[in-house]
Amino acid sequence: MSSSLEKKRNTSLPDDLLDIGRIIVTGCDGRDSEDVESALREHFASCGKITDVYSGGARIVSFAIIYFVGEGAVDKALKLDGSEVAGGWKVRVKPCPFRDNE
């Protein structure tokens, strides 16, 4: 398992859901939140199971946080930094580490 900065171990979950990680995605400036969520779910689907996508902004999105479960999902997602999402916009992907009190 990677460092606790990228993943969090929750022992109340089944074994296949023990590794939880998240990333922050930028580059979606000025887009509708529903369109962003759908596009990001499709774009990052190959990385692992996506549990949640939270977008920053009520209607117009400037960033999104994507939660994954499964070993290696965050590492795979980070490799998509600079890639183009359907619709022609490029994403910037960075780790979004958990703090110790989360």
C-alpha cells in the first residue's frame, strides 16, 4: 500500500474496498458540473472503481475531486495528467492526500 498521504485504510470495509484514494483534477474551468462529472467518470474509469466525484462550484466547475477504491487506482489516475478528455479539454491531475484527522 502507498503512503497514508495518498490512501486511507478503513478496516470497517470489505477487503476489496480497503484502499481508498483521491485525486484533484483541474482544467475543467467554465464547464457545467453535470458534464464534468460524466466526462471525468468516463475518462478515469480504467484506473479503478470510482466511488464519488465532487466538483468545485455550484454550476460552473473549476476543479473536481475523484475518490477511488482499489490498489493502484490513484497511481494509474496520476499517469493521465495532461491527457485530453472527450470534448477536447486537458486535465491536470494531482494527488489529493488525506490528512491524519480525515
